[in-house]
Amino acid sequence: MSKIKLACVIDDDPLYNFGIKKLFEFTHFSENSLFYKNGQEAIEGLMAISEGENFPEVLLVDINMPIMNGWQFLEEYEKRNLKREVKIYVVSSSINQEEIDRANAYPFVSGYIFKPLTLEKVKELKETVEKG
């Protein structure tokens, strides 16, 4: 049984989301998971559950999405003071150092992970999150 009760993935790519769901199941990453297709959908969904006890412990946020991208999501997340005890990781295929630095400049962002997520990366992430 995982120590992580709820993980959230914010990404518009259905194929990527399918793969992550399978990796989560295979590694027993979390007991449950939420998937949102863009930052706006995620903000609305997270606001709806923000007062409850079922708030995600881990958020994996893609940068390039329609409607509200990852940067806009992080700004809105900070504005709405949704921080709590959550580990937020920016997940992107971009190796642009400016984007990595930008992600790491947010004090509430725990790290930057390069796509594609692999079995090893998911296992490593699980270990890191569970250690606190």
C-alpha cells in the first residue's frame, strides 16, 4: 500500500496520461489519482476539494497545455493560496535551462522532471515523496 493517498497529473496529452496511469498502477505510486487536461480544469477541481481531506499530495504539472498552461497554473495556484503540504513537480520535455530555472524559482515547486517519465523515474519520485 502506498503512503501517497492521492496524486494529480495535469497534462493535455491522452497518450501520456494513459502511460502515467499504467506506471502509477505498476509502481503502486498512489492509492488514487486525478487527471486534468489543463491548468484551468485543475484549478477549478483543486479549489472544489481544497477544504476537504482528499487533496493531492503530489502534483505533476506539464508546461505546454491549451486554455491555461503550466506557468499560468502555478501563478493561479499561488494566488489562491492552495499550497498545503503538497509536492509539485513541473514535468516537461523541454531541456531549456531558462524553463528549468523558472520552475525552480517557485518556492513551492519541488523539482523539474524531464519527459518521458519512465518506470525508474516514477519509482524514484515515489521514494522522494514518501521520504518527505
